[in-house]
Amino acid sequence: MATPTPNRTRRAGAFDIRLVIALLTGVYGIVLTVMGIGFTDDADIAKSGGININLWGGIGMLVFTALFVLWALVRPLRVPEEPPAGE
């Protein structure tokens, strides 16, 4: 009698869409944070009602990125492995 083979899985790794989204928002978050710290003048802040929108938007995007990476690390996607052709 044949014994059933267990379903083997592996992590999705770099092909996890959450990591792609985190990379994209992380790059934008870094750019906005740098722009908010170094390249925003008083006229820009006055136009936005006294809030440095680039800085706070960039920090928010970096927090979002950290949450997505944490989510991908804590709950990785499992992809079933294909059995070898000879089996």
C-alpha cells in the first residue's frame, strides 16, 4: 500500500507582493522624509497650514513600510513545491 506523501511547501521569498509594496513605499517614504527635512522652506509650510506635509507623509510611509515587512516576516506565504517529474 502506498503511503501518502506530505505536502511540501516553501516560502515565497522575494516574490511576495507585500515585499514589493514595502520596497516601493519605502523608497517614496525616504524621498519624502529627506525632502521634508532638508528642502522644505517656510513658504511651503505656510501653504500647507503650518504642517510639514512632506516630513509627516514620509514618516507615515516609512511606518507603513515597516508594518508590511513585519507582516511578511511574521506570516510568510507558503507555496507548494512541485514533486519531481520522476515521482
